[in-house]
Amino acid sequence: MHITLVDDSLPFDGYTASSRPLGGSEKAFAALAGALALRGHTVQAFNRCHWGMVIEGVEWLNIDEGRPPAATDVLIASRKPSLLRFLRHAQRRVLWHTGPGKMLERPAIRAQLKELRPLVLLSSLTQASGFEGRDLAIGLLPPAVNPDFLADRPMEPAIPPRAITTTHPAHGMEWLLDLWLTAIHPRLPEAELHLHSMIMAQAWEGGSVNPEYQALAERVLAARPMGVIPVRPQGDSLMADAFRQARVHLYPGHGDDATAFTLLESQAAGLPGVARSLGAAPERIAVGRTGQIAPDDEAFANLALQYLTDDNVFRTQSAEARERAKGWTWDEAARHFEAMLG
């Protein structure tokens, strides 16, 4: 089949995730394109890439400069329903949605879906709870993770014990900071909390911060004596290493977090997680086997301390998390996608 993918968010290509941090939706776009090409399809990816090139069999083209094909068998539009019109002639149209399901209920978007009747591809069951398919075709394609997170390398947790979080400042970071300072650090003063956040890392390095996050940044910097350390997010290889050096991924979650991409990645690397029951987080953790979903703040703190101190629980659940991730690769996801197309 000839498959055309289109995204107009930011510049990236099939190499980007290996060298610098990249959002989960963009990584998934590049990974599925590569997996489909490796399965023998002719694949073109149109986005904001700086240069046209071929990567793992995928022809990457700038959306404003590359020449689109006259027709395609499958057009995959990433996130924006307006991109379903990128090509006039497509045998099948697919909207790959990674945001909250409720976004698809907006009248203007609903009208486009009704007219073009694409396959709506969701990334989690959480999205379906806010979206009624009605007469539309709906498919579920849980994201896989890139190979760096699946590499067969042992966990080497740092000493002192380290927790890691990847949450955005607007998605529960202040809640987690409060919990760390009041309920975790006092009971385990030697432990560290690494905040993988570009915004907080810039503040740590003396850079400017959006006024919206200035007060939080000041609190984070003042918490350094309590083991709170801002860290710049990294490309996949270094991020996988960071996960392998920690004892637990603390994931506050958010109601609009429809994918929980970084929780998938940390689980694949073998890092147990503790999350609140928000968004897609409960779909990413096998409760009691690869982590826990905390019912309240007290339980969250107690579970975090357990993973930071109990070697047996950590090792058992770390091994289970790694093993479970091996069963769902991007090749499997591509195979599943082919089956949905019929």
C-alpha cells in the first residue's frame, strides 16, 4: 500500500527522538511510519521537517515544500481533522487522535468527521470515555515505545535512592512537590526527586521562566536541600538511562492526559510507577505487578516510599514491567493497524 502521514506541529523526523526530547505524539508518528515502511509499504511523511530525506524507508518531506502524491491508499492525519483534506484522493482516511476524546465533540470537528468519515484512531480507552463514535469507525492503537527503552540493559538504581517525574508544571507538579516536602522527604531525607522538566531546568540554570510558572519555579529551587533536582529532558537513549537509574516513576497524572506516553516508556525501561487515577495512567500500569494506582495522597506517599526502600518489591516489579513491554512493539502496532484497514 501507499501510505501518507501528515502532521503540521513542529519540526522533527525519524532521527529526532534519538538526539533530543520529543513529544509522545511526534515520536509515535515517526515510529509508526518507520514500522509500516519496514513491513513493505511505500510510506511518505509530510511535516515541518527541515530537510527532505529517506529514513528507514520513509520519505520525509516538508509539508510546505514537498510535492504530495496525486493519490494514496491511506492518509493518516495526526491530531488535526483539517489535515484529512491534505490529499483529495485517498482510499482510506485516518484521524490519529492523541488528545482528550472530548475535543472530538466540538461542533466544527464533528462536522468534518461526519463529512469525511475517517477511521478515528484512539490511543487509549480513556479517550473513548469522552467521545461518542455514533456512526464513525473507531479503532484503538495503544502506542508502543522506541527501542532504547526496550534495550536489554539491567536497572542500576542510583544511591541515594531516586524518584523521577516527567510531569508538566501545569499537570500536577506543585501537588507532587507538596507531597514530597511534607510526606516523603521527612521520612526518607536522603532520597532525591528528579524533575525532568525543561521549564524547571531553565529556571535552575538561571534562565527566564513564564510568569505563569515563576512561583512554582521559586519553590522548586528552594527545595534543593530537600533533594528536589530539576533536570533537562533528554533524547530516548539518555532518558532510558535516567529511568534505569531511578527506583520509581511518580506520575501525578491529569484528567486530560489521554496517552501517558512517558509512563509507557518508563515501564518499558523497567521502572515501577506510582500514579493517581487520572487520565490514561491506570491503563499503563499493571496494578501490583508493575506499579500502583494510589487512591489518595497518603497512599501515594506510602507507595513511593516502598519503592524507594524495598529492594524485593522494586526488583520483582521492575522485571515484570520490562517483560510486559516486550509484547507490544511498533511492528506489532503496525500489524494491528493493517488489520484495522481490512
